[in-house]
Amino acid sequence: MSSMYEFVLKTSRVIDVGERNVVMATKDYGRGKPRFVINLPTTRNDLWVYLWERKIPVKVFIEIPSEGLNRGESREGKEPERGQT
């Protein structure tokens, strides 16, 4: 099965993991700072294990869809947007 992943990684360098949420893992991760994680889909655990076992580094890019920003505006205590006071 590893040859399949080698082929996939050589032909397509971008893996879309779908829409994910940022989750607070712990509120105090040293010096009172919280730690956040983004969980990967378990449907691709074979691929994550392949990358992990071979210590293949990955780059993570976060795209925030416009409807995601609108959803966040309804939260209490939000900070004002740039240019607003």
C-alpha cells in the first residue's frame, strides 16, 4: 500500500482535508497560554500514518471562507474589525 501513497504524493502535492474546526486542547499549556489543534479526518488515517512513520514534513495552509467570518461575528466579546472603533 505504501507504493500507492508514494504515487499520490508525487503526482498531487496538495491534500484537501475538508472543512475543519480549530479546537482548544487545553487552556493552560505553560505560562497560561492555551493550545489549539486542528483534527485531521480519520478516513485518511492510513495516509497520516504513512507520513508520520517516514517523518515527512508537511505545510499547513488555512483558508477562511467568507461565510466562516460571518458566523464568527455573532459571538459575544468579539474584537472590532480593522478600521472600526
